Amino acid sequence: MTAGHDALYETIAQLLSTEALDEARSALEKAPRDQTFQVLRIKLGLLDGSMPSGMAMQKLIQMMRETPDLRGAKTLYQEASRLAYSGRESSVAHSHPPPPVEPKR
């Protein structure tokens, strides 16, 4: 990540952690459409209720298969799993752990 990219990520992550959702949404509209910011978009969806935790987990699994060390993805997956469990939603995490990832060749 470039310095500007990293600073924008940190700013949006901070907005989400303080639940300043409108400000985070506005910043994400201007952010790049890469996977790093997609993780933050998923987090926003979880926080504002527009994305069910099961759907978030499925998207995160798919993204982590492509990029195993994707910034923030594993932590958000665990958070979504806890939300699914506490909300009594069916959860892929409780029946199937994420599949092993083979290194890219």
C-alpha cells in the first residue's frame, strides 16, 4: 500500500471503530475498489445491518482464498462469526472451517 492508501485505510477503519458510519460510508465511496477496502465495506455492512453476517463470512472466505493475508479479513471473519452465533444465525464457521489455502505458484 502507498502511504496515502494506508492513511485512507486507517482513517476509514477508525471511523468504523467509532461507529461514525455516515462518515465511513462517504469515505468508502471515494476509496479504491480493491480488496483491502472491500473488507472495510463488508465491515460497514455488518455495522449498519445491510449485510447479514453469513453473507459477510462467505465473501471474506472467498477473498481470503485469493489473498490469505488480506489486511483485516481474518479479524472481521471472526467478528462476523461471533455475530452470527450471538444472533443465532446459521454459520458456516461452526460447521466448516475455512479451507486450507495453497500458495500461489
